[in-house]
Amino acid sequence: MSRRDKLKQQQLKLNKRYKQLVEEAYNLRQTNHEESDLSEYRALKLLDKLNKLKFLVRDSPQSLS
């Protein structure tokens, strides 16, 4: 597995978790503001990691095949 493939796989995993956290924050908004804020904060931290990964995937050289 190439470095680019590993980065893409990690990106997909983080993106799935990000969507879960955003949905959780939305669902908790009416019942538990503190947990909603915490989920939103975690989602934002993941979004930062995703943006860094997007940069790495974009800049990694294309594999020859």
C-alpha cells in the first residue's frame, strides 16, 4: 500500500468520524448544550486534521502504475 493510499484511507476514516460528531452535536443541541458544544469542538479539531491530510494528499507525488 502506497503512502498516498494510506493517507486517503486515513482521510476517509476521519471524514466519517467528523460527520458523526457533527450529527451528534446537532442532535444534542436541544437537550444537552454542553455535550453539543463538546462534540462540535471535537468535530472542528478533526476538520483541522482533515484539511492537513488534504494538503498532504494533494502534494504527494502520483504513483507510477
